[in-house]
Amino acid sequence: GGGECVMYLKFAAGLVLGAVAGSLAALVLCRSRPRKRVMMRTRIKRHRLEEYKQYHKGVWPAVEEGLRRYGVQLLTIHAPTDGSNLFNMYIEMDVDTDLGRDLGEGSEYRQVARAKQWEELMGTMFEAGSWEAMEEVYTLDQWTSTNSVSPD
């Protein structure tokens, strides 16, 4: 009778608590996957600023799929608000991702016709033809910072 119901309820509660704990652990582990980050900049040709922004409102699926497949976890491009043409791109990627090897000319990513077409088209809009890597000077996150010298 009643003892069996209590036993089943305790078992079910244990399953639910286990599932919740497992889900939380998975969330923490997935969010803390090792990443490396890069900040880059380029100047967009002034007469193509609006065209460049318009293309990025509808990035082609083959491009997004390829970037994800080859380790890009986050990619953001920022345009200046003053109408100038210096754009910044921030990328977080798997630690073993190499931008040149995995996404550059001759890469598997660029063997996909639409990805290659996109990258070549975007390159025509840059004054210098490509993005320029920037040096990371300081980073702060919720757990640590890149401080290497005591502030005192």
C-alpha cells in the first residue's frame, strides 16, 4: 500500500534532483570550455559602408555553419557610431582553432562555394583587403583578469 507509494515518490524525487544537478553541471562545464579570443580591425571602403552593413543583416547560412564547424563560438562585428569606417571584429573560438588554417584561403571552410564567395565579396569592401589582428592589453571576466603586475 502506502509504503510503496512513498518509496516511488522518493525515487522520483531523486531522479528529478539528479537531473537538475546534472543539467547545472553540464551548463557550467559547457560555458567554461577553453577559448581563445581575437580582436581585429579593418577599414571598410567609405562608399560601401551601408552595403557591408546590409550584407551582415543576412549572413549566408553556409558562412554561419562553416564558422561554427571550424571552432568559432562567438563573433561580433562593431561599426563606429560616428559614421567613420574603422570596424572591429571580436572572435571567441576553440583553443585549437587557427584562423588562417581553418578559415583562411585554401581551408576546408573555403572549399564550400558560398563561403568562398562570401569571403571574397567581403574582402572587396575592405580598404586593405583583410582584417588586422590587434594586441590584447587587458581582460576582466567574472573570475579573473589579465593583471600581471600588482596595482599597489
